[in-house]
Amino acid sequence: MVGSITGTVLSGLHAASTRIAVAADNIANASTPNYAAKTVQQTSMPSGVQADVVPTEKPVDMAEQLVQANMASYDFKANIKVLQAAQNLSKHLFDIQA
């Protein structure tokens, strides 16, 4: 059980990290001439989520990038909490069996 949860959590952490990195890149390069802004497309998979970085035609909207980075940080924290809960559950199950 913990193994499958761990894989799901790790994919979520990777997706959140990718979203933060893309938002930071877009913000840092917003005033660079000919910069092609990027976005992250997340796809639900049986073992978690897949995050793909793709170019977008839209210009960089600073407010949107900050919101994306904030949302990704909350996703990151939520995935950590899920991992902690799974580890606590496993610990308690082992205590019950002992």
C-alpha cells in the first residue's frame, strides 16, 4: 500500500516542482525579446500524474504565474502530508501486529 502511495506522491511532487520551475522561468524571462512562454499540462495516470512542459501562445501574465506558483506550492505541501499520513498508518499497522 505505502509503495503505491509513495509513487503517486512522488509524481505529484514532481508535477508541483515542474509547475513552480515553469512559473519562475516565465517570470524571469517575461521581458526577454522573442521568449516563448511555457505552461504545464498535467495528465492523470494510473500511478499518479504526468507533467509535461509545453509552449503557449499567450503572453506572460505575471499575476497568473504567481497564482500558478502558489497553487503548486500548496500541491507540494498536500503531497507531503499524504506521504506522512501513509507512513503513520503503516507504523500503526505494524504496532498493532506486533
